[in-house]
Amino acid sequence: MFVQQFARAAAAAVNKHSVDEVVGLWREPAAYDSPLTGPQQGLAALAARESALFDGFSDLTATIQPLGQVDSTGVALVRFDGTHDGHYAGIAPSGNTIAIEMVAVVTFDDEGYVIGERVFLDTAAVLSQLTGCVGTGTT
């Protein structure tokens, strides 16, 4: 199953902060969608997104647990830990530590390269960890 190989290789690449190794796991059309970034497409966009992530969190680590695969679609639980010590997503460095979990639905080609990924996560929890602000809501 490709998702198991991908989980090992992607975690290793992220933990080394190697944009080239992350991009090397992918092939075009390299379609990516996350509530934080919106839809993106192409290997150049992937490289820019990974660079921005590593710039925003100089000590970022990833743990990726494969959950299963059916046909060309795999699912993994992803956890990022790190310190927000650089600009990320338009947010100035806060110095806050993050521990963010998300579910990634990954589509593979016939050779095991990733051609698409859709991420599901709690954006309010992410923003709260980045900014240290907890929404209170108003009526």
C-alpha cells in the first residue's frame, strides 16, 4: 500500500526540512487543498508551500500515521509540532508552540507518487495556537 511508504518518506522529509524530498514524493498535477491555503496546483506551488511552512516553524516535526488505502486513495493522520518563530500564513511570529492534528486524504498514481492531497483540520484551533487568541464569539 502506497500510503504506508508515503507516511514514512513524508515524515522523514518534513523532519529534515527538505523541500526537495517532499516534492520528490509528488507528480503533476500535484493538486492540494487545505482550509489554510485553499486549493493549489503544481509542483512549484507545493515547493513554495513547504518552504513557507519551514520558514514559519524552524523546529517543525511531523508524525504521520497511515490509516488505510482503498484503490488509489489513502488516508493518514498527520501531526505537526513546532514553534511559530517565522512568518506563516500572513501571521507574524508569535513564539507559540503548536501541536496540530489533521487528516490527509492522498491520491496516488500507479507508481505510488502523490498526485493529490486534501487536508481536513480544525482551523480555529490552528489560529488559536498561532496567535494565542481564543475566539469568544458575540451575539
